[in-house]
Amino acid sequence: MIHATYKPIPGRFKDYIAMSKANNYQSLHTTVIGPHGERVEIQIRTQEMHEVAEKGIAAHWRYKEGRFGTQSNRDGVEWVQRLLDWHKELKDPNEFLETVKIDLFAEDVFVFTPNGEVKELPHGATPLDFAYSVHTDVGHKCVGAKVNGKIVPLKHRLNSGDTIEVLTSPSQTPSKDWLKIVRSSRAKAKIRAYIKLQERTRALSLGRDIFEKTLRQYEFSVKSMEKADTFLPLAQKFGCANADDLFVAIGYGRILPESLIKEVVPKDKVEAKATQGRAEDESFLKRVFTAAKRRSEARNAITVDNLDDVLIRFARCCNPLPGDGIAGFITRGRGVTIHTATCPKAIDSDQDRRVPVRWNDRNAPDGKAAKLKRHVQIRVLSLDEPGLLALMSQTIAACSVNIASAQIRTTKDKKAIAVFDIEVSDLTQLQKVVNSLEGKKGVIAVERVRS
């Protein structure tokens, strides 16, 4: 009736009843040309569908007074069950929030299996998303796909109406790069869970080997400790639930085996086995790491809780500044890597390697801790006008900020893009530079560059 009265816009009719969204939203959408030439979107749904659209998934149960007999109610229960499953798999709150947001707010793409079954995926979904929607094992073993009969790579974007056939290999395993390809919450959760399991398995094996080699120096062994049932109280003393968690912590470098030796080996035996040469080596290493820690804290102004003698490095992907929310992750051989709390790589990292970190507000012995400079890049979009680059440079200098380097290019539409590498002490000083630049005539936008 609507289309008979007003001219519909092609491609704007959506049937979310036949193929409801992941969050169980159901409605008919159509966009038409109104009586005065304007576009008007019309949504048609039942009262029950409107309850869900306005008040959420729980409206199903209130509307039906707790009866789950209809298919729509069963779909609602299944969606909530998926939330519970993700909550079990994703311990980090940021990961869980990201997963739920993807499933709630994504535009939908409807594709088909070779048998004609419809699969609903978010906008921008790839064959990997489709493979994981079929089965977790199919996703883990996916090496490619055929879309409408043609072989495509894993990063190929799917369109509504495509028919997909997944190509698998028994030797294929997921990688962290897949997280950059997939768009669906299910695929991201399954890939992260697999990677974390593999990393935990490697850390468990490595930690057990490290502790075994350390024990041998004192004529002890892991097996002898297991027979004596001494691992559980030892693990609990160091904040671990069981022996496996203790080995994982050793493998990640969170707990040093020397700390455990003091608890399991008699003091006199430790002293007897500690030769003068080894004692000098340990003393030397301690001095080196302690000095490195002090220099690192003075330079980076970071304090790491529950860890001593640790090196600090900043992640280049997000380049955190004092004032940013931060997260620290143990990296074997490189100490603790500092990310901003919202950095995608921090969210994708194994949360078992996460350690509490904070900006160090204490001044260094020389009183210069508060004046340490950090490099950060800003991108300035402006009009392509003579003298504007000089004006921007003068504005940055007026904020007592040094420019380490600058890259400038122009666009076809008479715009200029300048990327400045500047040295600032904290987020407040950076914001002062941004605000000053945005207030200049000819400057369109200023943003902090995050790789």
C-alpha cells in the first residue's frame, strides 16, 4: 500500500522479520519519496516487536509473561546465552564490551551456504566470519573460500546474497592477524580464545622447564615436589590457583623461579650451593637491572606494581603520554610494554600477561621527572595557503613545544595535510597545542596520530 502511494527508493527495503538481527530486532523498513520530494523512512512492526525495539530483549519475556514457547522468544534466549558464553571466554571487560557492541550495532549482511541456509553477518564481514558462523573448527581450519563460485582471499568482503563455500586445511591454525580481518563478535571471541590457549600452553611448558632446571641446581625436581603435594600451597602463596597457573606465571616472567626456591629449598642448602662466582654474577645482574629500572622509571615515569627490576618500553602503536589511561603487558626479553588502555593491540593481547601499571608522580632524584619529553605525532588538515605552514610552526613553538620533524603534502581539492612529530611532557601540553592550532584561521582539523 505504501509503495503504491509513494515511489520507493530501490535497495532501501529491509525485511528484518524474515531475517532478524543478531540482537533479535525485528521490523520492516522501507524508504520512499514523500509528497514534497523528501525521503521518508517507514518502519512497520507488531506491538511485541516494538517492545523489543524500544526496551530490549527482556521485553520478550515481559510481553509473553515468562512463556518461551514462540520461536522469537527462543531466539531471544539464545542471544542472551551467547552473551553468557562470551562472558566466560572473555575475562577482560574491554574485550566483552567490544564484542557486545559489534553484535548490537553492526549493519547486517545476509549470505548463503551452498545448501541455501541463510547466515547473518555484520557489515564488512569476510569468509572467515562466515566460516566461524558455520562451526568453530571450520573457522580454525579455513584457508580460503569460494564466493559465487570464484576463489577469494580471507580478507574479501562479503555482500548480501553471496553464496560461500569454505576451503579448509588440516594444518591451518588461527593467527593474531585474523583479528584484523574478521568483523563478527563470534569470530573475534573464538580466535582470541584459541590464541590465548596456545600462549598459555607454551607458557606452561616453558615455565615448567625453567623451574625444573632451577630445582636441579639444588638436587630437587618437579616430580619430587608433585609427590610431596607441595605445589598447591606454594601456588596459593604466590596468588595462583594451582600448579599449572604457577608454571604459566613463571613462563610469562611474572614470577621468578629464584623467589620460589627460597620457599621450597632449605636455607642452608641454598647457601651451600651458591658459589662465590655465581653470587658475584647474580649481584652484578641485580645491579644492572636495578640501574636499568631506575633509569627507565626516570625516563618513562612508569611504576609497575608487584614486579621488581623490570625494564619499561612504550608501545609504538599508541605511544602513550602522561595523562593517558594505560595498561602494561609482560613481553619476554623486553620487560613490560606500556599501551594506552583503549589501544586495540592491548585489547587483543593475552590478559594473563597484564600487570598493574600507573604513571609515576614522584620526581626523580634530580627533580626532572616531571619535565621528561615524549614524542607524539599530530596530523593537521588545513587549506593550502601561503604562509600557513609557518603560522602552524610558530603556534607550536609558542606552546614551548619542539618540532622534531614535519611532513607536508597537498591534495587535489586545495587542502594540505601536515604531520608534525613533536615533543611534549604530558597530555595537557598536547591538548594545548591542539587547541591553539584549531583556533588558527585556515586550519580545518587537528588530531593525534595513532598507528
